[in-house]
Amino acid sequence: MLSRAREFVACQPVIEQRTDALVELARLRDTIESHPWKGRTGGTDQKNLTARLRLAELSGGFDHTVSVRHLAELMGCAKSTAVKSNQRLVDLGYLKLIRAGKNAEASQWHFTFPSLGSPDQQHASPAHPPTVRHRGAGSVPETRRLHTLMADDAFHAWAHGTSGARLLATLDQTDGVSTAELAVATGLHPSTVRRRLIALIDDGLAEQNDGLYYLTATAYTPDEAHQLRQAASSRGTAGYGARRKLRHAHDRAQYAQWRALRAERRRIDRPRLSLVPDGVIDAETGELTDPRWKGWNLSDPVHPTWIDDTPLRPAMAV
């Protein structure tokens, strides 16, 4: 693994300007889209990386800053779900925490993809299996499309869910895709693909023709936004995203208020606990009246310091 890591670093070009960083981020996006994200946790991790990729593009590099609450809003999930996804991606080597969030500052992260290298990579570790395109899939989920869908109320866990957003991001208006191809492209079980496609067709977001599935003609138009609102309303998830943002804003306000109160309490003058008892030093003459404090600097009765360099003799046994 160490030798492979050295070979990977040696063959990578040096990023000198923002354009080079955007090129590397484009390669990173291709890797995220091509990776087979299987299971419910895989779909959540793909949403996590998709949201972070947009933040990394805005920052102009692999480093990005995001808080857990903001990440949960971008992903369209609970805060605890985002925390668990972060830990999984760190354990798998996809992310590295540079600086944990403190006070009102967000955490700083860095993308660390061991398998980023070439798209035709032949040596894939168990955590980074060969990409979907190597297995003959007709298409892969488009992360830019997924970024606009995953936080919508229509794709809440109680509505179309993450798998529905991934399927809708895979479909195209002109190129039809079969159920088997969608299952390979998304890493979902074929029965899950069929169940989610039926729900998407019922809400007018997808359509079927000769056994192939297409994106509706209203995609990327204001009509699609209206259909998404109707789908969320009919499935009882309308307003979930707005309530999540309000709850997070309330948490931030409560935390800011707690910090202000704590700072105010610290500014209040309180009596300091003195370690030196009263009467040890004569208040008029300043002389030491208690021989037990000989060798101590009592200028600060709160923090007395030992100044006698004479080593203490051990007590002699009688």
C-alpha cells in the first residue's frame, strides 16, 4: 500500500493555480459518479461527497469548510445521519479532518482519494472497487443533478428517498435505460429500482417506453419544480426541509446566546481563593510571622511559589 501510494503521488501533477485544482476536482467528480455506492449507507455517502464536492469547487481546491448542520441541510437528512456518514468516509479514506469545529467555526476537511489516479485503474482496493463503467453500465448518476434533488422534500426518506433521487439523476430525456442498467449504475437492488421507478412515474417525474425509462420532458424547467412540490405534498413530506433549517437556526441562536452568557459570567469580578491564610504576613511590616511558610514567595497569596533552592532533607528515623 505504501509503495502504491508513493507511485500515485509521484505521477500526479503539481497543483499551481485554481485551474489545475478545478481539473483535479473534475476527475474527482468522475470518480464519485463511477463508484458503485451500494446499500442505504452507500447512497448517503454519495450524497455527502456530492455536497462536499460543490463546496470544494467554490473554495477552489480539495480543502473545504462545512459544519454538520449545514451539511445535513445540503444532504437533506438528519444531523446524526451526516455525522455517521462522515465517520464512514473517514474510515474508508475518502475524507480527512484537518481541524475540528470550535465555538462558532465550522470544521475543515480535505478530500483524500487513494484511488483517484486514472479512471482505468486496475489495482482497486476492497474499499475502492472497480468503477461502474468497467462493468458495462449504460449511465451513471450525475452528481450535479443529484445535488439539486437530494435536499428536496420530495426525496425525503419517507417519500422517494435517496434511491429515488439517485435514479432520477441517472435518467435521461433521450437515452432510455433499462431496469438492469439502472441497478448496475446505482448499486441498488433490482426490486428497489422497480419500486422507486413506479413511484417516480406516478408523480410524473419519469416515464416508461418499450421497457426503457426516461426523464420526463418537464425536467430542468419550472414545471418540474411544481411536480416536486406536488410529490412532496402528496407523500406528506412538504416543509420538512424548511423545518430542518429553522431547527438548525434555533440551535445556532441558542448556542450563540449560551456563549454570550458564559463570556458575561467570566467578566464578573469574583473573590479569588487565597492559598495563604490571613496572618501569615504582618499587614503593617510585611514580615513573615509563620515559619512554616519560610522559603516561599508570598507576593501573590493566590499563587505562592517556592523560591528556596535548598533541597529538603529527608526526615531521620527515630
